[in-house]
Amino acid sequence: MISMPPDVNDLHAYVDHQLNEADRRLVETWLATNPQMAAQVRTWQQDAQHLRAALGGAMQQPANPDLDPGMIRHRLKRQSRRHLASVAVLLIAVSVGGLSGWQAREMSLAGSIPPMTDAMQAYRMFAQQGILPADYKVADDGDVQGWLDHYFTRANRLPDLSPSGFKPVSGRLLSTDQGPAAMVMYENPQGSKISFYIRPPGPRNNLLPRGSRSDGELQAQYWSGAGYNYAMVSEARSPATQVIKQTLQF
């Protein structure tokens, strides 16, 4: 039987349908009296559903239990070998790209696709949920710009957020329908996070005007330059949002 109140592992097991009936009812009863955590669990459930749909559409094959988000997390918790983590990173990268395409198909019925949807989804997966380890850690050599330049030639330089206390700490390679993408994570001493996201504009060279939009609890500032699209994402109610606006002069 799970402990009460449930810890984060118990909640993820609930999201992934890994609890028995008795434990599931205990968690649901506890969530009914904790609306803030219930909202977070609903977000995890939505992300898991999107991830399964994205992987299913991307792979075009029958459901594979090895691709289930719960199974991926379970293997990462129990095994620390780097090659398994790399495989999981690849699966999530595919899902971000597949999710972009999946959302495009769903949203085409309602009109244009909101800009940099994949940047916000990447922030949820990696900054908020911390599903997988980074591909690159700044502590390894400190040259995050050099790491990024290896994959994106002549792109805009990383914004300098150090005057506001934010420093790059990690990087992750991702995938979109249009080609490779990457996210660099900034963090300040208080643990607030900002992501810098870069992606290609696509075959139609769909460069973005400078703009801003919110999606649920997140805020994104986006722009284009040097042949790429960019976004910086943070939690909307965090002071980090103002840091982004001041740095980018939005």
C-alpha cells in the first residue's frame, strides 16, 4: 500500500495506471482535498496522453508497451546506464516532433497553429517535470554556445541573462517535423527556470515576427533571425518572465 500523503513517485504511478484499485482510490480521495496538486496531476495526464498519441502517430505501428511514458520513467529509475537514458531521450525527442505534427493536424481545423507550441511543450517535459537527463551539462566544459554552434551554424547568440542571476545549466537536443531543435535551460540560485529554444523555420521559411503569447501557466516570447525561429519560455507568474522581456526588449 502506498504511503499517505502520496509522494511524487506514487502520483506518477497513478498517472501511468500502475496502482492497484485500493491505492488508486486512496490517491483520488487525497487529490479531491488537494486541488493544487490535482491540477498538476491533470497536466501530467494530458502530457502522457499527448505523448502516447504523438509516438503512435510518428511510429505508425501498433502500440508498444516499451514506448509508454510510465515504462520509460520506470526503466530510468531502476537502471542508470547511459545508453538507456540516451534511448529514452531519443523517444522524447521524437514525441516532441510528433506532437508538433499531431497538434498541427488537430488545430488545422480551427485555424493557424499558435507559434512555438513545441517550445512550450518541451519546457513542460524538461523544466517542469524533469523527465530525462540533459544531453549537455554546462558544468562539463562551460561552453554552451560552442555546443549549440555545433548543431546550428550562424544562429543568434544565446541571450545573456547573468545580470539578472540566470545562467545556462544544461542543453537538450530535440526534433521537430522540420528538422533538429534544441533547448538551453537557464536557472537562477532560487531555482527559477527559463528556456531558450531554437528550431528551423520549415520548408516554407515561416519566420516569425516578434511576439508573445501565453499557454496555460506558461509565457513565451518569440522571434526570428539568422534563418531560425527562437523562443524563451518561463512560468507566466514567475519574475523570470519580466527578465526575458527586459533582456529581449519586448
